[in-house]
Amino acid sequence: MGAIRALTAWMARAVVALVPVIPTAAGAEPEDAGGVTVDLRIERALHAALDAEGLSARAHLRGGRLAMTVGAERLHLPEPVGTLAGVRLACPSLVPTTAGWRCREARLSADGGDLALQEHPLRLDWHTGRNRLRVAGDWPGWFGASGEFVLRVAGGDDWRAELALSGVDLVALAESPRLAPWLPEDPPVTLQSGRADLALQGAAEGGHRVDLQLRDVGFSDAVGLRAGEGIGGRLEVREVAGDWSLGATLEEGAVFVDPWFVDAEETGRLNLRVDGLRPADGGFAAGVEVAELSGSLGEILAFSGQEIRSGPPEAIAPSGDFHLEARDPGAAHAVLLDPALAGTLGRDLTVSGDSVVARLELERGAPRSATLRWKALSAEDGSGRFGVTDSDGTLNWLADAPGVPGQLGWQRAHLFRLPLGEFYARVRAQPDGIDLLEVTRIPILDGALRADDFGLRLTADGPDVRFTGGVQAISLEPLTEILGWPRFSGRLAGMIPEVRLDRGDLAVDGRLLVQVFDGDVVLRDVRIRDLFGRTPELGLSARMDRLDLALATRAFDVGRVEGRLSGHLEDLHMIDWRPVRMDLALQTPEDDPGRRRISQRAVQNITELGGPVQAAASSVFLRFFENFSYRQLGFRCQLRGGVCELDGVGDRPDGGFALVQGGGLPRIDVIGYNRRVDWDELLRGLSQVTAGESPEVR
């Protein structure tokens, strides 16, 4: 505006000085046929905002009609105008008014390289008392637009501009070299299509406003990580007393910014409102301050912020108080969280619920406090690993101190098909995690999991979880049915020593006691690698002590066996819950004084797995007796590379091994010879045995 002021002042001085001189210089009346012409020329004019070369002015008075022409060979103006050549403003009829002068048929010519004017019509009004110039005209068609503009100038600190355009070609505008100083050298995206309507008002004293309507905007980057098509929307900018407000709406179209994708047709409009925007100390380059921020995405979510401060673009680090309400948690998760959780524990989640409300306080980009509330929230893992239904909760977090106690719970949940009943717990958020505040009971079938202590800490390597508690009398019959195991009775109970989950790997410190089949199973060295991954790995060792064979064989339906069984399981390694390595050994305890009997059906099934019955006397006895006494039974399996190396309770000179050693009369021995058995074949055989498909021995 300083350049316009300088040029206007120069024109004003030329005309004011020229008009009184015309009659005396011509020595005749104005209506004389020859008229009067006065020429002025200045070789160079310098101003803070203007550098003009070859300035000239001509006034011609003839028949009472004053014509005025002002020009410059070269005019250097600030960007984005730049240098203009051959500037010429001609007024064929400069008419005096009560306030000054008027020209309705002015013509402007100038060559700006990519932008040029040739005898473009203008309307001029010059108020001499106020030294104010009003310029109005139609838009010259640049960037494919049509419209009109009005400019009022009385100096660098007294100006007003209005511009109304329709059909602006945004691609042509973006490719204009005049925008280059305001655009990055390597823009993140390239515009491919788009039109806009623009209404602009501005003044030296303020009160600026911009209204922009976008239609069919398309853009993309070189690698396809940012793209948009069919975008339509509005942008409104207002300024009052140095404070700016901004309103933006994405009304239609689709936008992809890796990994997020928003389609306005599916999500509804994206609205953004900013009020009280002003530059930080040092100007906009140093950052901005915002009194209030608000927005929404259709009926899915709403967000807001207050007293926001941010640094320069290269180091934004915002401060302020921010709020988010997910009115449709399922849709909000699908649009915002699901794309960002790819490759994490939260992938493939299906979410629904009433609402989720969050508040976050930031200080220079660092979280200082946060509150999270959710109601009737449900989530289901697509791989069936876990799920929760109708969860409510509140968490309050502080960066440098424990938060206010909160709570969480659910109506029901499951973990790897294990059903969890209604649950409620009091918790406290810590600066780096969360702690359980009291002993809590999680129902499981007719029993429960008791949590004496639970803590979660977030580390640079991922979540670190600790847990101690116990299992309270869970019936095994419904539990085994749910897990797809053979049904057997009994109860699962015992203490759980400290359990830790670190970087997705679970480890049990100490020993875990499980009471089953009226005996004890002690687990140790329990560890699960990549617990919630696609191929979890389990490792453990165990000792089995005095398991009741009558209860066990009844559960697996392999024929009746009475007696006790003890043994060990060393170095079990399972991948995706399938054993790939182990050393399993089970046999009758030497000090077991109880009754030891085995049924004909049990003998048949063991024979089928271990090899043909060798003793002829045994074959004869099997025809006539339903039950037999035995001295001891047992087997051992060393699993390596998909092959089980079998052994029994005693070796024989002929290379066989005893699976059952008879005792008393009638005596029955079961001898096996197949020491190397394919693991999958062995499992199929066990499946046939438990299904009652064992062939009858004759």
C-alpha cells in the first residue's frame, strides 16, 4: 500500500500543479481548437515502497475537456506485484466534481510478464480535499476468474480494498510464480484440480474478512501418502482489533493423510472454528495464541481447546487445555484410532459404546494432566484374543504426582475364550502407569481370579505389568468345555505368584500350584513370548504329584484305570499353542499303596497307541476278564522336530518297552516297540481313542 500511496501522491501533485497553469501557458481560452497540452517527466523516483523509472504525465485541455495520462517505463513494486513495464494510465475525460475529480473511462496498461493488462477499463474518483483515490473495475480474468474490485487509497495508513471473484482456477494460482515467495520450495502436495469463489475485504484500520468457497479440489503427493479428491468446503477469516477468527468446513470429498482417511459422505462434515487468534510476541513467525478452538466431525466427535499457545512452525510445541468427546466411539475408533494402531495390540478391534470424554492439558508440547471417562464401552478383538462388554470408567492422570482415585469395570469380558464376569475396581493413575488400590475379585465361571496387587508401567520398550493373586475354586468341567478340551471334573485353585508382562512377554516368578484330579500340579518357569501376537510362544516346566487315574481316565474316556500317577514335564515349548519340544514322563509312584486296576478297554486303547500285544497268554486273558491288576504303568515322550521318542517303565531284552507291567493274576503286560512316533499321528490316535474309536482286540 505504500507504493500506491506514493504513486497517488505524485499524480496528485502533477495534476494540482498543472491545472492553474493551462490557460496562461496556452495564451488562449480552453475551447480554442488547438487546446493546451502540458507534459511533465521525471527520470527516477524513489520511495520506501516504490522505485519508478521514466515517470511521465501529460494533461490536455481541449474544448473544456481535460484528458490525463500518467505512465512509467518501469515500476518496481513489492511482491507479489514485482516489476511492471510500460505502465500507462489514461483518462480521456477527467471531470471535476464538488469534491475533486472523476474519470469513468480510464484505461490501464502494464506488462508484468505472466500477468499483463492492455487498455483495461477502470473507474477513478479522486477526492482532492482528503487526497483519496478510489479505483474500481472488473477483474481482468487472471487465473480464470471473473468479478470486480474496489480500492480506496489515501495513504499507507488509510486504505480499503474489496474483491469479489468467482471461478478461480486454483491450479493456475498455485503455479503462479508470484506465489513462490510464500510457498515452500518442495510443497508437500500438488494441486490437481479445484475452483474457488473469493470475497475479500481489507482496510488499514483493520476489519479484514475473507470468504472462500472451494469446489472439486484434488491434490496428491509423489508417493501417495497424502491425497484428496472432490473436496468442497468453506473458509471464513475475520479480523477485529488485531484478533483473528477462522472458520473452516469440509463439506464433501475425501482426504487421505497416511494413515487416516476421511470421507465426508460417510463421516459427515468436518468443522473447525478458531477465535481470538493473534501473533505471539515477535509476530506470527514466532508462533500464535488462540483464545478458543472448537470443531466437530459429523455426529462422531466434537473437540475444543482454550488458551492455546504454540511456537513457530518448525517447533510448534503447543500449550493449552484440550477436550474431546467421542459421541460415537465405534466410528471415532474406526476413523482415528484403528489406522494408527496397525501393527499393535489394538489392531483389528471392533468398538461400540455410548461415549468417551477426554481432557488433556499440554505445556510446551508435554502432557501435564489428563482425564478420561467412558460409558457403556465395548471392544472385541478380531482375532478372538480378548473382548469387553459395557465397560464404564474414569481415570485422572497427573504428570508429576499420583492422580485422583478412579474406577473401572465391565459387565462381562473374555480372554482367549475364558469368560470373565461382572467386575469393578478402584484404581489410581500414576505418572508412568496405573495401580490397583484394593484387592479385587474377577468372576470366572463359578470361581474367580483374585487380584491382590496389580500395576502397569509404560516404558520406552512397551508396557511392564506386575500381578499377584490367586485362583478361587473354578470348576474344571465347564472350563474344559469352553477351552475345547476333554471334559473332566475337579477344581482349579491355587496361589499365583508374581506375574510380569514386559514388552509383550509374560513371565511367572516362582511356582504356580494347580490342584486337579485330586493331585497337585506345580508349574514353574512359566513364560509366554509375544502373548497377544499372531504366534505366541509358551514355555514352562511342571511336576505332577499323585494324580488320581480314576478321575483322569473318566474325564478322557479311555477306559477305567485305578491308581495314582506322578511325573514331570520339562522344557515344554509351544508355538501358537502347539507343542514343538518337551520331555514328558509319567508313571505309578513307587510308594503308592492304593488299589491298582486297569480295565480291558484301557488295555486295548494303550495297546493301540503302543504297539500290538505280544504275550499270547495276554490275548487269551483279554477274552475273559474285564479288569486286571498291574504293578506299574507309565510312559515318557521326548518331543523334538515333530517326532516323539517313546519309552515306558522298563526295557525288555527284545528291544521293546513296557507301558503296563502286570501284577497278580490274571497278569497282563502291554509292550510297545514303536519308539519313534510322528507327533501329529500320535495326536490323531489319541483323538480316536478319546472318541471311542479304538478297535476291539480279539
